[in-house]
Amino acid sequence: MTQTNDFKGAKEIYQRLDGKNMIAIASGKGGVGKTFLAIALAQSFADKGQRVLLFDGDLGLANVDIQLGINTTHDLQHVFQGKMPMNQAVFHDEALGFDILSGHSGVQSLCGLTHGQLQLLRDDLYILAQHYDKVIIDLGTGIDKTLTFLAGCGGIVLIMCNDEPTSLADAYAFIKILSDSEKSPQIKIIVNGANTFKEGERTFQTLSKACQNFLNVELVLGGVLHQDSHVKESIKMQTPLLSSFPQSVVAEDIKKLVETLV
């Protein structure tokens, strides 16, 4: 029995070193709700008793701390400046029950990292991930090498989109880059802002058919988040949706999504 437990523990550590406990959230297009979802997932997993790190992967326009209404003492800029190791830049939010590693807003140097710097970032993140059950990576807007590299670090990438043509085009471009990478993570599509579930399914099918026909990539629908005014209200309040409006329609959507990711 002891040997079995030891083997299980060793396997979990190996998976964390390989990013298997990481969930990256991407879109390509801004304004589709990545940060809102990242915070909601982090809180949901923490409420289940899991150890969670929310990593703000928008290295040039970080906004996790803004949406949460917190002021972190340290962030990734301090790490890249060599002022501290990554684990010392982590901020623990006692009220929410999870840890946060902030990016830094308005710093161009963090947007144009070299391949070597990205590899060091990945390795440090893998080591830090050993201490968590889940690491949620909130990626920035666009499809530059920093974002796609970070997306490829995770075991799962949730790509968010809505029914706008520009959103679908940007999601398609992000999927194309990931499908061409050496390490292709598991991709799940999250349709946000749908009036009905069927409407969300139609949006997914539009993207799915394009990826099947031109990329030979089979997509999976991870979930549909309904249009809900409570999302904007919670962002204005700088309070996580699951705290401010736990009975809202979109809160129920998130709970269903979390059950598929546990």
C-alpha cells in the first residue's frame, strides 16, 4: 500500500512538472471575458478545497489585480529584474482562498521576451506548479509568441469566443498556431455571451467546421456561458462573480464547466 501511494505521489509531481495541472485561457481577441472566467475558475477550485494559483499571463497589460480590486506588492516584473524568485512574488488572497501571481501593466519588455527567457519562465512556472492542484493562466490578447508559448505550457487550453466574426477569426488563428506546435495541448472551446445554449452550440459549430476543413483539427465544446448582466456588474464592483452573484445564470454555467475540469 505504501508503494502504491508513493508511486501516485511521484506521478502527480511529474504531471505538475509537465504542466498537466495547468489550465490556460486564451482567445486572441480582447473583451471576450478571459479574466472574468480565470478568476471564476480559480475561486471555484479553491472553494472545492484545492490549492490554486491564478497566473496573470497578460505580461504587458495585466488586469487580474484590477478586476479583483487588490494591490499586490510584487509582480512578474520583479522576477524578470532578478529582484526575487517567482515563488516570492506570489500574493495570497485570504478572502478568496487562492494565490495570485500578477503580471505588470504597461511594460513593453515583458511583452517581447526572448525564447530563452520564455523557457526560463516556463521552467519556473512548472516548479511553482508542484505546490498547487490547479494553476489557472489568464493569457493576454493577441497571438504573439509569448502568449502561444504560455498556452502550450498547459495541459488544457480553454479558448473563448463569441459569435462575432472577428472573435471567431482570432480564435481560429490561435488554434492554428497551437496545432502547429510540437506540444499540442488539449483544446476546449468556451462560447461566451450566448442568449441560449443552442445559440452557443451554433457558434461552436461554425468554428469547429472551419478547423476541421482547413486544419484537420477536431474541437471539443467545453461549455457555453450565457449572456448575463451580472458579469459586468461584478467587474464594476471589483468582486468575483461567484461571491457577488452566486445564483446567477452564468455562475451555474461556470459550476458545470468546473465539473468537467476537476
